[in-house]
Amino acid sequence: MGRFLPGYWQCALPEKLVHGKGGFDYNASVWTMGKTLEVLEKIATDRNDCYKYTCDCHGDGSSDIITITNYGISESSREKAIEKIPKNALPYCKITRYIGGPVGGWNFDVCQTPQYFMQILAATMAEDNDFGYGQFAGLNIADRYEIAKSNIAKSGLLGLKEPHYCESYYCIVSNT
């Protein structure tokens, strides 16, 4: 289709996403799209890697950088923090709650598979839920995914609210 209708998808895109128009440059060198894709490739080498726990507590212990500790001052603050995790991501993490005292210690650990991070991205890009860019920025992500999180924000991928539309694929492919 591309060779028969050159520029077709550029006409279908909002003007701000078309390279060189509207004062917004979606060029990979400017928005680090290439670096973002490199970082995402390192998170999982194949489909099966997406579901593996590599932490000492739930997995094979090969990499403990998938676990993050969140600190709480009360049981209710801990539970409110856990409620902020998008529901679609919960099946892909293991949460360990700790019982604290009157002045703190109500902490919890979250062991995160690569699929957990991908579900966080999906929730951020979806329009039909309450999880958005602010929650994405504020959610604690394990060290394994932190570079990818910041590169995704820099690359402008979060602007692709409909990641499976043809226009989104056009933007990604033509800017890598």
C-alpha cells in the first residue's frame, strides 16, 4: 500500500505528528525514538521472557532489579498506594505486604515482570481509564525498566493514544 499511496498516512495524521509541520518534529533523532526501541529490546528477548520473575523471592535469582520497595506510614496509605497500580498490570507482579507499627513500616515490595511494565504502558496509552501520564510518571518502576520509562516519555510514544491504529504504526516505523 505504501508504494501506491505515498504520504497517505501523513494526511490522516494530526498535523502536529507529521514531520516538519505544526512546529512539532517527530524525528527519531530529536525525540530519541531509536534509543527508546533499543532499551525496550533489552527488557525481554522473546515472548517467554515477558512472564519470568528473576528476583530472589519469586524467581530464579538471576536479577533482583525487578523488585521495588514502597514505604508506607500506615496500613491505609500502603493500600492506597497499591490501588494506584492499574488493574491490568496486577496479574504480572507479586506484592509482598509488611506489617508496620504506629509510626511506619507499612511497606510493600512489588516484583515486576516485563509484562507488568508493558501493561503499565498500555494503561497509560488507553483513553478509557483513569490511569494517565501523571500516574505513569509517579508510579514506582523497578530499576530494570526505569531507563525505558524515561526514554518512552522523551520519545513522545506516550502521545500515541491508540497504539494499534495504522497511523501509530506509521509514526513508529517511519521514525526509526
